[in-house]
Amino acid sequence: MAIKRQIFYSFHYGNDVMRVQQIRNIGALEDNKPVSANDWETVKKGGNKAIEKWIDDNMSYKSCVVVLIGEETHKRPWVKHEIKKAWTDGKGLVGIHIHNLKDPKTGKCSKGTNPFEQFTFKDGTKLSSKVKCHSPSVASAYNDIKENMEEWIEQAIAARK
């Protein structure tokens, strides 16, 4: 029997929540309910400290952070914060491009920049050289993610041990 992992999903809420919901509905991993738009607005009204506390609280018991990469994910300051925190805390970290999943309102989007490229270690190496970023099949992105996500997460966790 496969282990049900505790996963924290990092993504651009405004652009990609419908694509992310498809991934959460796969059901292979824990029952991780997305924050509602109303709940997120309440958190945001509390300012940066409230957002940081929400991230810390929700990431604290997770074994892996999965960055779901849409067209503008790499530009989001809280996604950057979540990536840095995941790496610093020793959590598994993996990226999955989701641009080929169809949003019911907007369809597909352009492939986003690898967000791990923005982080450089003191020795000059990029975080992207240590963290895998998967690009699912154009023809069958949903099925590719469904069939491989558990393995990608396990590899990310093992890479941090």
C-alpha cells in the first residue's frame, strides 16, 4: 500500500486555481482541500505577517512542497517564499508545469519559467540543478501527472534525505 504523503501545493492562486484543483482531484495523495477565495482574502487582509503565518502553519507538517507552475508562477512573491522555506526546512521540493491542463474559463496557458532558476547558492549553482521540474506530455498532461506525481514526490523527498 502506498504512503499517503502530506503535500503543500505552491501556485499562483489567481491564474491557476482551476488547474490546481484538477491535480488535487487526482486523489492519489492526501485529501488536501484548497483554500477558498473568501478564506484567502481574509488571510491577505491580515497583511504579510498573517500570510507568512498561514504558510508556516500549513507547511509545518508537510513532507513535500509541490510547485505547480503556470505562466506567471515564477513572479509570485509568496511562491518564492514557499520555495525558499521548503528548501531551508529540508522538505522535498519538486516542480510540475501545469500549462497544458485546461482551465474551463481560459483554456491552456503558456509554459511558465522554471521558478527554481531564481535561486542561487553561495557556490554559484542554481536551485534548479538540485530540484526537478517536470513537464508533462502535451497530448495528455492530466494523465501524465496522474501516473507520475507520486513517484516525482517520492524522488523529491528521497533527494533531501
